Amino acid sequence: MNQSLSASSGQRNYALLLSTLAFTLCFAVWTIFSIIGIQIKEDFSLTDTQLGLLMATPVLTGSISRLFLGIWTDRYGGRKVFSLLMLLTAGCVYLLTFANSYIMLLIAALGVGLAGGSFIVGVTYTAAWFNDAKEKQGTALGIFGAGNVGSAVTNFGAPFLLIAIGWQGTAQIYATVLAIAGLVFLFLSKEDPLQNTRKELQQRGFWEQLSPLGDLRVWRFSLYYFFVFGAFVALALWLPHYLMGVYNLDIKTAGIIAALYTIPASLFRILGGWMSDKYGARRVMYWTFIASVICTFLLSYPSTEYAVQGIDQTYNFHLEVTLIGFVFLTFALGFFMSLGKAAVFKHIPVYYPKNVGAVGGVVGMIGGFGGFLLPLTFGMLNDVIGVWQSSFMLLFVIASVALAWMHFAILKAERVEYREDREERDLPEFSTPKSMVLDDWRPEDKTFWEEKGKRIATRNLWISIPNLFLAFAVWTIWSILVVKMPQLGFPYSSNQLFWLAALPALSGATLRIFYSFMVPIFGGRRWTAISTASLLLPCIWIGVAVQDTDTSYIVMLILALLCGFGGGNFSSSMSNISFFYPQKEKGGALGMNAGLGNLGVSGMQLLAPLVIAASVFGGIEGDPLIIQEGANAGQKIWLQNAAFLWVPLIVIGSIAAWFGMNDISSAKASFSDQAIIFKRKHNWIMCILYLGTFGSFIGFAAGFPLLSGMLFPKVDPTAYAFLGPLVGALARPMGGIVADKLGGARVTFWNFLLMVAGVLGVIYFLPIAGSEANFWGFFAAFMVLFIATGIGNGSTFRMVPVIFLNQRRRELGDTDEAIKQGNKESAAVIGFISAIAAYGGFFIPKSYGTSIDLTGGVSAALIGFIVFYVICAAITWWYYSRKHAPDPC
């Protein structure tokens, strides 16, 4: 094996100096919109929300790029990657000056954001130089991290440049300086001491290099960094705007005061690294979160007038955080955040010395997401709530949650230390209790199944179903929102509304590709709980955003994409349940899980219209909107309730999954183990067939309410929309059970022919010029389609385990290994085809919109569906259902 080279103290310090200076310049560029954004807002007449999005967009690119830049730095070295990154970013900053619209500004901002990715490049490069001086590594990384002071450089210098030469000239100067720095770094820096070990890393595959990310310790670090770094970036961007709005300061004064926050939050990171070396990162993190909770609580207090009724008179007094108090509190907050940032990254080279880039990239990416989401949320909270201090209220909640988690983790670690008489370096708050892991799981053994297995499998199934129900409800929430939005004054076109209805399916389908492989990596119990809890983010955010009709359409698009978390859950849920049941009962079990879980669609479409009609939460959900037009003009609508309704249920479902479900140890597999399915022909065939069944189900469910409202304007589609997903979901278990008895392929073949008949019926009852529209015929034909999609969903899922188990038995014989491999492959296939099929939820609503735009009606889209279903029936007949088919099932 190649060995790393040793480095002298002078060489280490020289490398540290160059990387810190380079990172300082990159960070100054990364936060450039905090100053030039003020002038851009005036020039382009942007709202607070639009400005927040513009400020946050570079943070998004910088965050996502960290994962890939970290891996490339592990492979190719910081000298090359850092230099090329600075040169590329400089070009993007220069191109920003040619933007003449808001959309062009956002596109250019994506390129500017590459500067934020420099952090993980520098961390990997610096850690490599101090690899043989572990006792100084924390301090060194703290010094490097002090490059965050680049934001203070921008806050100090950019206002003067802005006044003198405008925002375009300021950007050009930044681009020139960064390009020169990139060339200087390329020629003056040296390859780090680990360069000889990179040949080994370059031989490893991409997914193998990401293998440490299956360790939940990585995600714990990521949550901490979301606050200590993400909130730092967010406030660095937001404070000048905040100071001008709350304290009526001019831009130069606001920039200077904002620097009093960013400077300590940067320079004291050095102290944080030294303290982490001396006292331990755990203790430093504790101090960080306690102080942050106190500071954000005080900063959350808005200017308030009090009137106390006394015996003889009224006593009036006023409370507010003065400018001096604000400066002191933000200085203290920045100081403790700086300690926390250093403490988080102290852990990474200790636990993952060979994967600093990959692990640090993920931690940095999540922290960067905080810097993206928080400014955007700050602007939205300002627009909706109208209280400047709402930004600090949000930070108080995040810091409190982080502190509570930290305290719980430390208490559990101390119990381990006391019981085993040793120091526990890794806080095991996410470790799985032994009672929740099934080491002996043999569902094909009839005795084991009847005596023990069936009871455990049933419990896991009945916890999985309501969690999947919630996932589908959140995934399809926009099918109701888009119907009501035009009446309430949201200025969106029909095509924009179809986009909002379709985007959750697009992101959900994409997430399903990754979720398909999560259960064998993380465990079904753990992943079900975490993925269900993730639904809180879109629900709470949507509940706030839809209270203001001026909320930017781009924000709505982001929220629609976040609802894809619900869509992603399906593939992991089905994969998990498939491990619990024997071959002969998989069809029924998967049908129950999916069918009753699919009821979340009809549950959303049934309950949402009811809860938005009244203040069901006693007024704490916010003010209603007023219907602007039509017969119901003047009626109050609490549109936010469609999202807030699910929040307490999500919390309950997550807790139930965490404490009530099980992980199966034999179901563990790496991504590379599961990736074998991409070489299996039948994986891709089943993708096509399941796209025809489930893709149609979710696509029809997403598009039916809006399509009905457009074609039949006299009918309220929300009164009937839930029935389609309801009958489709209830038909799914029937499809699985019938397929268990008659064969999945036979049921699937005839089902596709039924779907052709259903589409023909829809076409027949479409409204045409010169004739009266027949809504009930149209509705009945769609009910046939929904029932057929439900039956097909169950029958296709019955086909998968039979196909893959039979193939493994042909190769390995009727052995336990054949059963084990067949189960793992079929679970991965079930998850993957679910991912591909979910794209139907995007293409079907979009095909309606495109067909209307091009032809004036939806007939063209429906004819396309018929052609596709005929192809699916032919594929099913040829491969699986005909006499002498190669793989009968």
C-alpha cells in the first residue's frame, strides 16, 4: 500500500496560509449578494421573498457541489481542484454582470455559488497536511475555517464599491481578484503529503467512496452543522437588510455592523479548534447550543408596548432590543457559532481519516442547505407574518431542538460509559436496541412463520401502512391547493398550476431511485421513522407560504419539489415490507401496504376541502384568505390547513415507527450488492409495466381535479376527486390477492386491456363544441381507470418476487442462498420500479397541459395513453403470460 509522505512544520503552515487566504476570497465572493443584492432589488423591483431567493441561490450550489468537490479532492488533491474551482467561479461572477432579468440573475447566481464549495476542498487539503500532527489538526482546521471572515470583507468593502461603481463594477472587481488568486494558488501551492495514497482511492468506485455515509453519525454531525454554519451564512446574508429595515440604517452602516457579527463568527473559529483539541468537541458543542438558545431567544423579542392595569392607574412601558443590545447579542451568537463550527469538523478527520472529502462534503452540504433555506424562509416569514424578529424565532426553535438532541445523546453516552467503564467517543443516540433487530428471520420456514414470524410481520405492516398513508397525502397535497389558488387571488396561469401539480411527482420519482436502496443500508425501522419525519418540512413551510398570495411562484415550485419526500417513501416502504413476508404471501402483504397507503391520496382529497373551510385549529394556524370571484366570493378559506392537518399525525407516525418496527439483519446490503439489478433485463421490463399501472394511478390522481375543473367549470371537482384514488387504492389489495391465486402476469395482461377501454370511455365523454358536456360519463370512465390501475398495481408487484426468485433458483438451486438473493433483488427491484413509475405523476398532468396548449384539448394526450397501454399488454403477453413464455409468473 502507498504510504503518505511526512511534512515539516514550515510546509504545513505554508499550506495552511495559502488555503486560508484562498478560502477567504472565495467566501467573500460567495456572500456578494448580501451587499449588491440591495441595489439589484431596486433595479429589478424585487420583493423580499425574491431577494431572499437570490441571496440563497449561491448557497444552494455551494452546498450541493461540496459532496462532489470533496470526493474529487480525495481523488485528485486540493491543489488542482482548488485552483480550477476559483478560475471557474471567477468566470461565473463576471458573467453575472450581463444579467438583464430576474431569471438570468438566478442562473448566474448558481455559478457564483461554486465559491462556497471551496470549503470542503480546503478542509480536505488542510487536513491532509496535518494528518501526522493530529494534536494540531483541530486548531489548523479552525484557522482555515476563519476564512469565513471573507463575508466581513464583503460587508466592509462592497458597500463602498457599490456606491462608487455600481453592482456590475463591484462584481467585475471580485471576478478579477478571484481569477488572479486561482492562478497564484496553482503555481505557489504544493501537492499535499497524501498524494501517494490517491492511486488507491482512484481505483475505488464512486459508491464505494460514499460508503461511510451509511453511518448515521455522519448525519448527526450534519444536523449540528446545519445550525452552526447554515444559520451563520443565513444571517451574514440577511443582517444588512434586517438592520436597514428594523433600525433604519443606511447601507454602509448596516454593512459595518453586520461585519461585527461575521468577524467573530469567523476568527474565533480558530479558538474553537484549539478548545476542541484541548477540552473535547462534545463539550464545546454543548456550550455552543446553550449560548445560541439564549441569544436567539432574546433576539426573537419584537418591540412591544405593555399596558398594566393597576388599582388606580394604567402603567405603560416599552420593551425592545436596542441597536447596542442587538450588536452585543449578535456578536455573542457569532462567537459561539464559531466554536461550534470548529468542533463539528474536529470529528471528521478523527473518525474518517481516509474519507475526509466525502464525509466532510456531506456535512458541509447539509450545513450549506441551511444557508440556502434559511434566508429564503426569512424573506417568506417577513412577507407572511410581517414581524422582522420572526427570523430569530425560527433560529431559536432550531437551536433548541439541537440542544435537546445533544443533551439526550450525552446522557445516553454517559450511561454506556458508566456501564462499561470506558469513555464513549461516539455518541450512540441512534444505535438500534438489540430487541428491535431480527437476527433470525426465516419467513419461508412454515414453523417459524406460524409461531413467531407472522405476528412480527403483521405488526410492522400495520405501522408501515399509516406512515405510507401520510407520505401519499403530503405527496399529493398540491392536487387540492392548485384548484383553490386561482379563486383566492394567486396570479398563476393554467400551465403554471399544472407544473405545481406535477413537480411533486417529478421530485418524488427521483427520490425513489435513492430511497429504493436505503432499507438494506440503514434498516427498515430507522429509515421509515426518519423519512416520515422529513414530511414535516414541506407541511410546515407550505402552511406558512400559502397564507400570502404574493408569495413568489419560485418559492411555490420549491415547496412542490419538497413534497416529493412523500413520494420517495413508497419505494423504501415496499422494499422493507417485502423482506418480512414469505413468497406465497408477498402479493397480499404488498397490496395491503401499497393499497391502504395509497388511500393517503383520497384522504388528502377528501379531508383537505373540509379543513380549509373552517378555522379548525382555533386560530393558531393564521388568518384566512378570501375567495375573490365566483358564486362563493367573499367566503373565507384557510388554505394552510391542508398542510397543517398532517403535522401532528406525522409526529405520531414517526414515533410509532421508531419504537414499534424492526430491522432485519439478514436484509443488510450495500449499494453495490443491490446494484446488480441494473444488469437484470426483467428489472427494466417491469419498470415499463409498473409505469403503466402505478404511474397512471398517481398521474390521474394528481391531474384529475384540475382537469375536471377546466373541462366542466360548473362542477366543483373537489367534491368528487377523492373517489378516484379511493377506489384505486382499495382495488390494489384485491389485485394482489387475485394475482396470488391466478398469477400476476395473467391479471396484468387483461388489466391493461381494461385500461384501454377506460381511456376510450373518457374520450367519448369529453365536452365538444355543439354538444352538452357529460360530466358523469366522464367521471364513470375515470373510475374504471382508477380501479384498473389499482388492480394492476397489485398484480405487477406480485410478478416481481416470482420472477427474481425463479431466476436465482435456476442458478443456485432450491437453496437458502437462492431465497436470500432472490429476496434482496426483488426488494431492490420493487423500490426501483416504484421510482421509475412515479414519473407518471409528472408526465400525465404535464401531458394534459401540453396537449391543451398545442391542440386546444386533451384528446391527443389520451390517445398517447392508449398506445402505451397496448404496448404494455403486448410486453406482458410475450414475456410472462403466453403459453411457453420464457418467465411465466
